[in-house]
Amino acid sequence: MNIVWPLPRMSFRELTTVTETRPVALLTSKGVWSQISSQLSLPIAIQAEPTSVDRSYLETLAKNLPPHVEVVYGVGGGRAMDAAKFVGWWNKKPVILVPTAIPGDVMFTWVVRSREGGGATDIVTGAARECIIDWDIIRAAPPHLRGGGLVDVLSIVTGLLDWRYAAERNRNPPDQRFVPWAAGIAAAIAQQAFRIAEGVGRGDVESLRLLIDFLGLEVQLCNHLGHARPEEGGEHYFGYAIENYMPRGTPHSDMVGPGILFAAALHGQDAYPLRTALESAGVRLDRLNSHVVKTVVQELPTYVVEHNLPYGKLNDIDPSSEEVAHALSASGLVSA
């Protein structure tokens, strides 16, 4: 049976207006709760700071939920929100998310992207019941986290390139066939993202609200299609692969942002406008060691096959070729 998943209900209000009387399981990010607990009053029955999104770890959290808990809150960043979605789904409890930044589209999605065997596996949990946005909390986040979600909008640029690339080679399965109208909608969303990048970097509420709108539109489009090809391609696969070499907790945007530049250059596109937009939004593009980048690029053709990732440009590259060397240089990830 085909399902078109909904987005969570979005609530834009101060946390001091939240009234919660049900026993709460709180999943939060390290250090976050001490900063905002005075603003968000919750009757906490159990609290944890998830350190991983490995399935076995998430299952341990879920199995230890006290039976009297009635609602699960995910407060903080992407890991806390994913953990809350998983624990709520496992225990059939409603989930409420309170992001303290806009790290990506995790607050909207109906899956948890678990890490297994060096790759990423989607676990269908359903979307959260509600997502509460307090602009004072979002604006107070470090700039590289506050607007990190711009990577999941601008990844549309390279996601579409990979989707079309696969279509031209007849490598999309029937349920992921290239759909021109959907590609057009996705491209229009990405185009608007370039216009808000500077405002996101400044912490302007209007720009941040538009970022949330664009993320929601991108996710809802993918919900209707039943897959994420319009916004996920080689840039994300690069991010998943390099995550195995990064310190635990490295922000999603630190890895996928550089992946966008590399993927664009591989497709022969000018990466400069993407770099400018990402940097304007506060995304950090200088956190990857060039030696690690070279190592990961050598592994990518095998990685995408081993993890059964949708077909794209990475399936056909020769890591030792001049083409790849030029892409690494043009993207700025490795010096010429």
C-alpha cells in the first residue's frame, strides 16, 4: 500500500507558552537542556542525551522507556530529534520536537536515518506529532548550526543532477523514474534558497522562516513521490562515507555541504555560487582534512554499490582520473 506521509504540525511560539502535563521522556542534546529548561516546563519521567543513531543503541533507549511515559520530546539537534522519533515509534507514543537550530530536514521527515555497517539506513517511524519553533532559541544557536539546514535545500541542485544522470542511462527503477514536473518544483525551491542565504547567516527571522518553509516543501514533495531523489544524491553519499572518519557528533552540514561542492564539480557545474550561498548562511566548508577527502573519494564507487544507494555520477567515476582530480580542486576540498 502506498502512503503519502504528512508533515508534523508546526507551532511558532515561545517555549514559555507550552503547557505539558503528561509524563515525558526527554531526549536532548548535550548541554542544551541546562540552557533552556527554565523556559520549557516538562514533567520529566526519564531523560537521556543520545550519543548515536546506530539502530542497536536506539533500540536500547526505546526498550528502557518507563511504562508510565505518555509523550516523547526531542529537544536540541538532529540526533536528539531522530532518537525521539525512534523511541516514540517503538513505544507507540506521540512525539514532539523542539529544535534549537535548523540543522536539516530531520524535523519534518518520517524516517530515522540510522547508521549501520558504515552506511545509512532509513527506519520508517512516521513524522512527529508536532514541531515547536521558538525564534529566540533558534536565533541564539551558533551560526553554523542555526542555518545548517540550507544544505538540505541546496542539495536539490546536485540531487537533481544525479537523478537526471540516472534517467539518461535508464538506471532509475520504475518507482523512482525521473518526473519533470517534480524536478521543476524542486529546482524552484533551490533557486529561492540562494536568495535567503545571507539572511539565514545573519539570523533574520524572515529568512529562517523561509528556510523552514523550503525544507517542509522539499520533504512534502519527496513524500508525494515516495523517494528522496530530488534532493539526495552524491553529495549526501559523500557525507555518509566521510562520516566514518569524523568525530562523533560532527554536524550534518559540515559533511554534506562540502559534498555539494564536490558533486556539482563532478557534474561540470560551477561550484562558486553554491560555495558563496553556503558560506553566507554560516555553513562550515573547511572542516574536512584533505587526506581524508582523498581516501573517501577512492572508496566512493565501491561504497555506493555496497550500500545499495541510488544510481548516480559516483557509480561511474574513476577516482584516479583527471576528471575527479579537477572536481576536487574546483570544489576547493583539495588544493590543486
